[in-house]
Amino acid sequence: MLLLAAACSTGDEPAADDGPVRPVTVAEAERLANVRFRNFDAGSRKVTAMYTDQGHEVTLKGWFDYTTHTGYGLVSADGRPSARVVWDGRVIATTSGDRLGKPQTSLDGWRVGKLDPLSSPLAVVLTVLAGLGADRPENPLLIRQGGALWLREDAVGERPVTVFAGPVSPGGGDEAIPDDGAGGGAAPSDTARPGSARADGEVTPEASASTPTAIAPVDPDAAGIRYWVDQSGLAHRVDIRLGDDWAVVDLEHATWSVPPLLEDVDPRPSPETAEDDG
């Protein structure tokens, strides 16, 4: 995915690694390959994202339903709620509001537009969240070829997790395409940022599941995303790079679903609107 938001100010860097950073093993790549599928299998997940934008502490709270590929949330700046958002991987709808409430059933009166990850740090976070679900596991081989790294063992609350840096490229290719929110596009681990290294090695079939193989340069700062993953491959937190800073996103179990409100929405202006705008 394209993770670009250089305008962001300072943010909370994830904690320092406890041991030597290394390429993921075969078994670890298989666990990472399940991240998107585990979200899809879980359905709706509660999300809380926090980051700093131009000196303001921004928070997004809500849900993303990986069955309908639709999210609903409330955006706050410095503790003051400012807007509600509904989004998928291609479209965003916004309206003013200071309360979240249950997921919407209609977008009458909302402003709708294309979700462009180049437009703002919020758009980057929303795009990445939309791409964290798919109806099948990824290819572990491509994850290893792309340079995924083991960073450390840690915990989210009392739950033990492993922290991984996502690949800097999808199997060594040059693509950096946001997911379309419907299982297409790049995997969430297929992230890149300008100037990031590309994988240039090969995987041998006889590599063992416990022995890491140096496939791409070991550079944790080249990754655009970090996953906090339990043994089953379920992510409980992701860190999303925003320029030199990070957005921290917690993912929790949720019981509410979000209707596919944007399924048939065309974010392009109608010919009449475009003509009126000159």
C-alpha cells in the first residue's frame, strides 16, 4: 500500500526492539499471511487509531466490517469530536457530528468523495484499515521475498503477540497500490514508501520453518506498517507509517456490523455538477 503523509508532525515511535531484527522464518511468514483472512473471518472489528497531525492529537474511533468492507467512525482532534466518517477502500463519506452512535443505515445529506491516500494522514489510515481484510490467506513466499521482519516479542494488554515489520515490497515488485477494500490490490503487508528498499533475493524451497533466510535487506525503517500478531495470525494492533511518524491502531472484537453503505456509490461528480463547477 501507498503510505504517504509527510506533512504529519511528531508521533509516538513504537518501542525499541528487544533483540536483533531478522527476516521472518517460514512459519512466521505463514502467520503473517493469515492477517487479512483472520480479519475477514472475524467480521467487524472495533478500531481506535491515534496519531499527530500538524501538532494536533487526532483520534479515530469506530468499527471496520471486513465482511461488508465498510467502516464507520468518529474523528476527534485534541479531544474534540469534529466529524463522522464512513469509508471503504475507494470512497469516503463525511458529516459533522460529536457522537458515534450505532453504524449508519443511510448517507442522506453526507458529503461523498474519493478516498485518496495522498490527501491527508487520515486518508492514509483509512485506506490501510480498509485493506486489512481478504477472503483468503496471502502467499507466505511473497511475504518473505518482500523483506518482512521479526522485530520482537511483546504484548497488547495481557495478550502475548509478535511484532513484525511488513514487507517493503510485494515480492520484490514495484507495485505500491492501496487495496480496493474488497480483497483486491496489494496485501496489507505489501507496503511501501518513497525511497524504500526493494527485495532482491531468492527463496530456496528447502528453507526450514525455524531458520530465517536473508531474502531482502534487514531495514526495519523501510517498512510502512508493523503488525502486532498473536499465534493464530490475528492482529491486535498495527502501526502505520505517516512520513517520519506513526499512527497506532488498536483492533478489538466487535459485535456490531456495518452495512455496505458505499457499495454502489460513485465518488466522481455527475456531468451536471462538473458543468456547474465550470
